[in-house]
Amino acid sequence: MYLKKVVFLVMVAGIAVSTAHAVLEYSAGTGANEAFLTVDFGYEVFDFSYKWEGSEPVSGWTLLDEIDIAGAFDVDATWYESFQSHMINDLSYGAATKYDGGTSWGYYTSTDGAIWTSSAVGLDLRQVSDGDWDGWSWGPVDGDTWEHLRAPGESVPEPISLMLLGTGALLLRARRR
């Protein structure tokens, strides 16, 4: 029975949680179209929106830049002429801090703000339409593929979760003997 409880706790600790989207920090722009931005620092997640007129989509860079210009959210980016694209150096908002286990910002897209996909294109080529979500998540990177490993809203492993994972593995190993 004890083993089942530990395994259940380990499984619960590994479940990803989607972002809540309960409160927007602020909106930038005006218009009938609205797209959203989620920025996940690991322990703090913030949502913003950008509104614009017209039937044409805007770029992911426009979404990020306009929200930066309108308020306390800050983007530190470098324009690379050879790639015709911005590269994000850092994102900040108020006193929010990135957790120590992360190594870079990952760029994600979503149609509902809950199910995220790693962006297949850079933010200057991304076409954001009314209702779309762009997300940035601070987290670890796979050393072999350089793939970002934590989508917005996914839980950050805390020390107790890591301990439970280790304890569960030891108990399973002991049980096999």
C-alpha cells in the first residue's frame, strides 16, 4: 500500500498545469482583433493582450514589441540582419524572476492558451491572428537537440517533487529484488 501511495504522489507531481488566464496584466493597442501573450518565468505566469484593426494578422514580434511599449513588460532583443529576425535575449516584468533551473526562453504558440506547441518559425515570421496566443517560457533545453523542454504553464520540478521521484524509483527497485 505504501508503494502505491508513493507512485501516486510521483505521478501527481509530474502533471503539467496549463496557465490560468484569469487576469490580464494589461492590454496594448486598440481594435476589433485581440491576441494574447503569456510569459512564464517558472513560478510566475503573466498574461497580456494586444488589439489591432484590420483583417491582416500581425507578427509575433509586433505582439511582443507593442506590449513592451505600452507598459512595464520589457523585451531585450537583438536584430540579426543576416537572419532578418529578432532574437530574444531576455524578458522581464516587474519583480518577476526566472527560476534557477532554466537556461533559455522557449517560444510557443496556441489557439486557446492551454495547449502549446513549440513555434516552427521565429517571432518575426509568425503570423498571429485574432484569438491566437503566443507564449514564452523560461526553462531547460535538451543538450542534444537544443529543444526547449518546458511549455508555458507546465510545472517546475520543486525539490520535494524530485525527492519523491527518487524515493519512488528506489522503492520500485527494492521491490523488484
